[in-house]
Amino acid sequence: MTTAAMPRPATVEGTVSRIVSEGEDARLLRLELPEDAAFAWRPGQFVSVTLPGSDLPPRHYSIANPPQDAGAVEILFERRGPLAEALFRLTGGETVLVGAPAGKWSYRDEDRRAALVSGGTGVTPLRAIIRYALEKGLPNKIDLFYHDRTPGRLLFRRELAEAAERGVGVHLAVTEPEGLWEEGQWWDGPRGPVTAERVLAAAGPAAGLAVYMCGGGRLIDALKPALLEAGVAEDAFRVEKWGDY
């Protein structure tokens, strides 16, 4: 007699165990899950989040940590909108309602060469992908191409530097010259958005390259046609477009 698998609950209660400030106006929350939650996810998926007893509608946030980090999910958010404002007021120990992991966009182990492309908070699921591949010991070549307006808005700088030491190609850029000389924001690296030329120069030939793109539509709509023209196959793109910005 076969015992049927227990269905996963639609929503579980997560407890805020850690709050980390990231960038100029973003925070990373770590939410500890109940032991019987049976949460499992693939790097790149997201969860819905809201607060108990609140009439604020839930929002979707990418899971920022890898599935090997069982027992908790981490989400990153900017201070935009009523729910984000409420989350910003948390100090630790509060309960947050977390929906089951969802989303078809996720990393594939068989992609031996991959370019991960993002702008702004679109780097969040790419952080999970990088940590997943490193912790699993995959031999895959991974290059991250990540930009934002100013150096102070680039997220996970310390973690990305550590990933670079472990063999991940980390290619950062800023898009706006103003703000470069603010205190603590010295920048002598690349400027401007990610381009097809930059991607292929670092990630290697277009043939056989998988491209994971996450973030605003303007970046994706500009870059994907250029990479297609350069020879990247149509079925090599894994795209998660968040909006027209």
C-alpha cells in the first residue's frame, strides 16, 4: 500500500530571524519556517508574502537563498509600496505569512555555461543561483552581469566578491555618472548598461551559452535581440521580466 504524499500548505508562518540592510534603501529578511512546512524550491523561484491580520495584499518576492539552506527563506525588497513600508518597520521576531514556492523560471544544472544578467533587485534570484551552484560543487562556468544606477545601489557586494574568489565571473557596472563621487561611492569600473559585447567577451562564444535574465523590461528588451543577433539560440534564454522600467 502506497502512502499518499502530504500536500504542502498554501501558506505557512515564517519568523523574522535576521534583518540585513542592503544598498541604499533595501533590506534582506530571513524567515525561519516551521519544521513541518515541507518547503522545497528551485533556485530562481519566488514566494508570496504578507503580514497576518493585515489587509495589505500579498506581494511576490524572489527567494534569495539556495534550496540547500533548508528551513528558512530569504527575501529582499526595496522600500516601495505599503507592504514594503510595513516590512521595513519589522525589528525581528515577528510573524510573516509565506506562500508556497512558485514560478517556472529556475536554474538548470545542465547549463554548463551561463550568463546571469540583471539590474537592480533583479539580482536577488541570481544570488540564489550562484550560491546553489557553488554549494553543490557544479563545474559549470557562471558569469554575472549586474548593473544599477550608482555604486551605493549595487546589492550583495561582499558576497559577490567572495563568489568571484571561488571562480564566478562577476561583472558590475553603473549607469549614471552622477553620484559616483559621493562619499563611499568611488567607482572606476564599467559604466552603462549591460551590452551583448560585454556578455560574450566574458562568458565566451554565443553557441552553447545559456542566458538567464531577470529584472526590468527595458534591459531585457534591449539586450535579448542583440544577443540573438550575435548568435545566442532562441531556446537558450530563461527570462523573468518584472516590469517596464
